[in-house]
Amino acid sequence: MVETQNIRRKLFEVSTALVLGVALEPTFFKPGCVHPSRSFVDKKLLDFYLCASAMHPTVLEALIRGSTDPRSWNPVVGDLIRRCMERVCFLATGRNPCLGTALLIHVAALGIGNALSVGSSILEGLERATSIVREFSSVEDAVELYRAVRLACPSYVSPRDRVEMPNVWSPRYEEELRTQNVTLWRVLLYSASIDLPSREIVEGFPRSRELASRILKLVDRGYGWSYAVLRTFLELGCRELDTTTLRRYGKQRAEELRRRLCEALQLLNASEDRWKHLEQLDEKLAREGLCLGSLADILALALGLALTLRLALNA
């Protein structure tokens, strides 16, 4: 009984730390993202605080599910993502402020809950998360994810998209998913080439793990959290295409954006006017309508992981 209570207490601590990452991510300056001096028409700073609040109950439930036998749940995680987005859409003022982050964090929570229940580490839990979704996700998980996407209504998903999977805006999407036996894992595999959060899950969360460790190392070396977050964000953007930009504007625009983030990373330590250059880049990206959503999704999970490792497990 005491052991069960200790596990539940630990899961609550971890869920709190994970969703804090969602709330904190937009509080740090990053070019091309929401931050205290920058909002977008469909994304405000307040929305992310509301997202974090909306996520907490379902992220905790994902951790609890992960600590039990995954075969006892159908769907495994899709209904939690959909319920989360229902709460977000009710609370938030903007459209789709955190769909990618919700997908990442709920799936990650499954594996982390599983790892903690058997005494493994948080980072090992991320690999377990991928295995759980691959082995146990069902068609019902895919149906629920489609419902969540329809609720979030992301601008880069169109009824005119020509895809091999059922189109999310098809009036018969549920029937099509069930007839074709499309599981959540199949959806993620298909989406991985054009959606960074999906790729992150399929590959076992390598970027989130690396960014979380990198942030903590920089903080331990005496850098502030603001610098550590900005630097790791630019490092990520220099290596990876922002798939939100890719899907909205095409590969050439996404590649150009990556080049500009690489230049910003070089200036971060090499130029006395680095903040001026970064602010100018942020202004340019805002004028061009670029919001680096998929990179921010990865960073939000990485921040939650960093806080989990630093706070929840050292309490």
C-alpha cells in the first residue's frame, strides 16, 4: 500500500514537471516563436499557460496507464490527447496552440510511467513509450487522434491534401481508418517525413532527450536558463527543418529558415551585438508570418524532461 502511494506521488510530481515545460517554453525569448514580447494572431502567451493547465489531468492519467499493463487499455493514449484538446479548445483563445506538444507529452508519459513502475530511468522511459505505441496502439487510437486534430484545426492540414492515409477532414474518416485497419503507429510512421513530433516519437525521442540533457549541462556550467534554452533551440533549428514551415510554405522556405537559425547560432557567442541581431531576426520572421511550431513542440517536451530530472526526481 505504501509503495503504491509512493508511485502515485511520484507520478503526480512528474506530471506537474512535464506540463510546466509547456507553460515555460513561451516565456523564453526564441526567434520565430511566441515569447513575452511576441504573440501571433492564433497564439498568445496566455494560451500556453491554459494548455499546461488543460494537459495536467490527462498527462497524469497517461503516466498511470503506463504504470499498468498497456494491453488493458484500448485506446492506449488517443483518447487522452483528444480529451486534452477538448479542454484546450474550451480554454484557449488561439487555434491549435499545442497539438504537437500534446501528442509528444502524452505518448512520452506512457513510457515514463512504465519505466518508473519498474525502477527504470526517465530517459529509458522514452524508448519504452515508442515501444508501447508501436506494439499496443490500435485503430481506436488513430480515430481519437484524428478527432483531436479536427478539434485543433491546424492551418497546415487541408481537405485538399493528397495523402495515402485517410484525410483527417474526410466526412468518412472513422470508417476509412477502421476499414483500412490504420493504427496510431501507422499514422505516426506515415507522418514522420513531414511532421517533426511524429518523427520524434517513431525514433524514440532522441532530440528531446538530447535537448533536456544539454539544457541542464549549460545551467550547471553557470549559464542562465534563458541562455540555455535559446542556445539549445538554435542548435535544434540548425539541425532540423521546422515542419510547420515545411508544410505551410514548402522545403525551400524551410531550408532558408534553417540557414538563418544557423547564422543566429554562430552570432550568439561571436558577436557583441548578438541580441540586436536576434531581435531583428525575430521581427523579420514575424513579418513573414513564420511561427516555428514543430521546433517549439520539441523544446516544450525537453523543458518538461529537464524539470522532471532536476525537480521531481530530486525532491
